[in-house]
Amino acid sequence: MILRRLATSIRKQDWFTVLIETLIVVLGVFLGIQLGNWNGARADRELGDQYEVRLVADLEQDLADNLILRAYYDQVLASVVEADRLLASPDANSKDLVAAAYRASEFSNNPTDRATWDQIVSSGHLGLLPSQEVADGLSEYYKFQDLNDETNSLLQGTPYRFAVRALIPLPLQLAIREGCSDTVGEAGAITGFVAVCRIDVDEALLEAAALELKSSPSIREALRHQYSMVATVRNNIDGNIANLEVVIDGLRNDGAAP
């Protein structure tokens, strides 16, 4: 309608009306663009807020998992030290030695939930996070997880883990798994070792396995290497916890997450 009136005014050479109606057209276009920009900015803020809420939930779960994992590897390290002591003791209790030696070879891992982060990166939405500092902190945290996963995976194939599980007979390993192994939480994650270790096998089998462990020339050497590997994983978990506390605090204080 206004364009038709504008054309009519031009034909009549009514320049004042042409000027007014041109300004109305320009103003309408400008306001339309501004409204579109405002709607786009509001949608970005809402999406950014959703990302922040989801990231905080993911990272808080990661933090809880890492606290459990740290406690677990404290027990594994204690078992390494205890196994080393018992291997050197001439009158070590066979059950205690076998249990400590086996537990020193244990492994656990709680995978990081990267779904929200990967979606943000793949969608090119890093700019929707509350600040560049928060985005950089998150990027460093998830890069660190990739390195951690590589280090943690090495625990599944250490020389000690292979050697000790090759020496302990299968019936004895089954008994250890039954009564002297891990505890599992409601979510299915390993939370530690059972408080009371039961190994229901003939005492002669325990004594033979303990003698095999003591007689092996490579077990104690491999155990020392095991200590360094487990200690590295344990230290990495400390790093995870410190990084998580920083990035969660950054999202809470710099963003809109509750």
C-alpha cells in the first residue's frame, strides 16, 4: 500500500510526501532488521543459558565421579604398598598377600560425559558461553580428558597386571571376584573394595599362589612400575578435580546457570 502511494506521489512530483513515505519505508525496514536481530540475540541467550545448565550438570557428575575414582585409586595404591610389604615378609599371611597382590592390579574408569561440549563445538556455539575465559577453561579440561583416557587405558595392560593375573589360578581369581573385589554403587559405578575380604577356597590353594608370587623374580619389579603408573593416574584425577572446580565456578559466577 505505501509503495503504491509512493509511486503516485512521485508521478505527481509531490516531493514532500515522497520524502515522508520514503522515510516510513526506511524506518520500517530498519525496525524489521532490529527486531530480527533482537529475536536472534534473545534466542542465542536462551540457547547459551541451556548450554550452561547442561554443562554444569555434566561437570558436577564428572566431579562426583572423580571424587569416587580418587578414593578408589587411593585403595589401589595402598594395596600396592601392602603387596610390596607382604612379598618381602617371610611370614606373610597367604590370604592377605594374594588379596593385596590382586587388588594392586585393579583398574576402574568413569568416562567423561562430553555430549553437551561436543554439541557446542560441532555447532560453532562457543561464543554463546558466558566468556572466553570460561570457554578456554572448558576446552583445556576436555583436552586433558583425552590425555587422561590414554594414560588410564595403560593400567589395563601393565606388566604387573598381566603377571599377577597369570600366576594366580583361575579358581582363586573367581573366588576373589566373588568375595574380595569391588563394591558397585546404585548407578553401576565401582566405588571401592569390599570392606571384608572373603576368599572361599582351600587354604592349600592360597598358600601355593602366595608362594608363586613370592618366588617370581619379576613380580616385585613389575609392582614398583605398577606403583608409578597408578600414582600417575591418581595425580591426574587430582588435576581433574581442580580443573572441574574452576570451570564449574566459572559457569556459575560468569553465566546464567543456577
